[in-house]
Amino acid sequence: MSINLRTVYAFAREMYPKISTEYVQYGTAGFRGKAEFLDSVMFRMGVLATLRSRYRGGAVIGVMITASHNPEPDNGVKLVDPKGEMLDASWESIATDLVNVSDQDLEQHVAKIIKDNNIDITSSSHVFVGMDNRYHSPRLLKAVADGVIALKGNVREFGIVTTPMLHFFVVAANTKEAYGKPTEEAYYEKLISAFESLRNGQLENGNYKNNVVFDGANGVGARKMLQFIKRMNKSLNISVINQGIGPGKINDECGADYVKVQQRPPISMPIVEPFTRCVSVDGDADRVVYFFTNDKGEFQLLDGDRIATLVAGYLMDLVTRSEIDLRLGLVQTAYANGASTDYIVNELKFPVSCVPTGVKHLHHKALEYDIGVYFEANGHGTIVFSDHAKATIATAAETKASAKTLLLLIDLINETVGDAISDMLLVETILNHKGWDVKDWISTYNDLPNRQLKIKVQDRNVIETTNAERDCVKPEGLQAEINKVVSNYKRGRSFVRPSGTEDIVRVYAEAATREVDYQSVKQFTIILLTHFFLWFQDTEN
Ligand code: G16
């Protein structure tokens, strides 16, 4: 096969010219921005995925077109490595450089990547591409596919799928179908069959009722949930709201990010009985949070920390009952509520580690355990099982019912990345087995009152952090200001960090008691913000 790199330049110049000179950077989960500026980024990511596949000996690489929790006019791209993880960190800078080089220098730059990485450009390459249901996604998908074609790679388009579905397909193909077949139907079948076997005909149990309201964020998660419902044997009654068929926009006043950050129910929420379980996923269905309204009409959130603690406790119990010796661990980020960490460490006696925001960091850390549970507070997470854990569980399953349950759970869990639908089915399974309703679930510990805000600033990159983003090192002195304010509040904790998916800075704050300190937390955040803005004025001058 002969490949002329001139083609890459020709495609770029004629079809995907770079129309903005603004520097773009590979962020928390790839590139994000206004869709109208992304054509050249997408084309170049098609090129990169093809090179990466050749670099990895022809393994399938995934490219997902989505801006996930961001508003509808935005789009973005996430790259999936052969084992289902996010693109290896060592290639993030290669991606950033490739996206920022001018059209004129593109051909030479691609040649340099090939040379530097010793890539056999004549070898085979395979790229899977999926997209969310944003109106500009099909256009951007074509740009990715053309990037693959320009380098004579093989491209397989999956159309509209959730991000975790694409991860599933990549791993299925790369494991020669040991993980499943790389098709939409096989994905549904694997999850539904495990879920229904775990139910074993027991639809209700104790306080657990078989109904749930599902907020699909007007995104692809809603569509796929409707497909799940069609294929399930009424094993769970799911009413889907924000289905994306009316005037509602993706993530607009709905979805996991809105519900978590605003701490209120999504738009179009029907009137339901108090304590009804409700679920919100984000625009590409890789995050999930639960919520409900109590009998006083108060909104209550069960976020990623709650899911993590529920899952960790349940797995630990099954492992203990199976009499097997496996290393369990849980991974969180700085956003984890202090009360959840206390509960995990002191009550569940589970080892916990804290890493910077971004699934890529959590996933890698979780792989250090035999059973690694990872969840961000925003609802993004999953569980990974080592080969040793799988073999040990399989042997124990020959004699122990608890180990048989663990085996089925492995099939229900999408280990490749956080999967909102798989996570939801997992939570439903655990609550059903325990006979728990949301009251039982939320009573395990009391969240510290907390607030999270976004601040629009001129240059978010002036903020630099360390210690898993819990300490701010730049601008100098800002951390001292934060510490001063925090010291006025019992169990006060706060941090600031630049977002890697939006052009904003995030501020998180929490403090001790709901009644007394709720106002204080708000006030505290305002004080912090004031300091923050002052700092910015200082830095600008
Ligand atoms: C992405 C990442 C998540 C991260 C989130 C917010 O989520 O996959 O790990 O928590 O962005 O990141 P940041 O605070 O840097 O903006 P998603 O759902 O948008 O892909």
C-alpha cells in the first residue's frame, strides 16, 4: 500500500481548512468547543486515530463525536485506546500539536509524527467512529472518516451511539469478541441478560419498588434507553422524560450535570409520589445521578459518591461471603463529599485514593486493584476487575451463590468506561437485592452541604493546582486566601481549578451542618468569589 501524505494536505486545504488560529488544547476528555470551529479538528483526529491504530499494531481505535455535558451548540471529540481507556496521556500533546499546526505545515508535521513514533505507514489500521445526536455531529463524523480515508485506514461508522457503547465496541473488537460482539444488539443483549438473571424474577423486594423515572437530557441516552425498554421483559418500569423529540435542547435545564450542579430536578419532571427514584444521565450517557423529592417536597440528590459507596459496600459483602481474597479499592476526586470519604474509610473500611478530575486518571488508578471502583461525584464511573479477580470469582462461583452473583455483575458492568445505563441497572440490582428504597440508601451517611460554581474568566489557565487539584499554586497567594476563609467554617473545604471541558474556572466549597452552615456555605462561596475576582484584576494589571 503506498500512501502519499500530500493527500492529507489536499483534504485539509479543500475540505477542512483551519479557520481559526486560536490555540486549542486537549482537555479533560479530548477537544471541546463551538461546533462551527471543529471541522479541521475532527479531520485531524481522524488522521491521528489512524496513526495511533498503526502504532498499536492495527488495533481498533475509537473516535466519539460528542460534547457530552456541554450545551447543544458545542461539540467535541473523545479518543478511545484499544483497551477502552481514554487516549494515552503521552499522545495528548501529539494531538494538541497536530490540531494547532497550520494547513501548510500539516503534511510535514504528519511525516514527523510517523518518524518520531516509528510508525509503519503501510500497515493496516482500524478506526470505529460514533456520534451523539447533536445536529452538527453527522457533519463532524464525516470529517473524522475523511481523516482516516486520507491515510487509507479502515473506518467503521456506528452512527448515533452513547460514548460507553463505542468503548464497548472497541474493546469487543480488540478482544476478538471475548468481551462481546461489536454491535449495538450484542451490547443490549449482554446487559439485559445479566440484569434479568440478577433479578431472577424478583421485581419487588422489601422497600424496593420496580419504578424509575429516567431523564435522558434530550440526548442519545434517551434514545438508547427506549431501545432497552423494548428489549426488556418488563423487568423494570422506566418512564423516559426529556427524550429529545420536542423543542428541548440537549442538557438544557436537564441531565446529570444540571441536576448535580443546580441541585434541582430537571425540566419536564412529572408529578410523582414522594421518594420515587429518578435518574438523570448526561448528553452522551456516560454519567448518571439519582434524585428524589421527599414528603416535604425537598429535592434530594444521590450523586456519584452515593453510587460509589453503595457499590463498594455491596461488592465487599459479596467478596467476604464468597470467602475469596481480593484487593478492593475506591478512587475519588477532590469533588467527593468529605462525608462520603469518611464513610468509606471508617465504616466500609475500604482503601480510598484521590486523583485529579478526569476519567482517564480514575480508570488508571482503579486498575491497580483486583476490584477497582471509581466514581466522580458528577456520576461518572465504573468498576474494573483484574484477570486474577475474574478467575478467582469464576472458581468460587462453582460452589458459592454470592460468587455467582459477582460473575453476573461483571457482565452487567461496562468495565470499559463509565456507562450511565449500565450503572443505573447496577444500582437497581443492588437496591433490589437489599430491599432498599431511596430513604434507606440516603440514610447511610449525611452529605456535607456543598456548592459548586462556574466562573467565566479571561484566561482559565492562570490557575494551576497540585495535590490532586486540592491546592492552588498559581496565582501565588490565592490558596492562602482560600485557607483563611475556610478556617472560619467547621469542616470547611474548598478548591478552585480550571475546567478542561469548558472555558471556565470551577469553584467547590463544603462545610459542616445543613441547618446552620447552609447559608454560610453560600456566603463563603461568595466571599471566595470576591477574592477570586480581586485576584484576577490584580493578575490582569
Ligand atoms: C468530562 C470527563 C469527566 C470530568 C468532566 C468535567 O466529562 O470525562 O471525567 O469530570 O468532563 O471536567 P472539567 O471539570 O475538567 O470540565 P463529560 O461527561 O463532559 O465527558
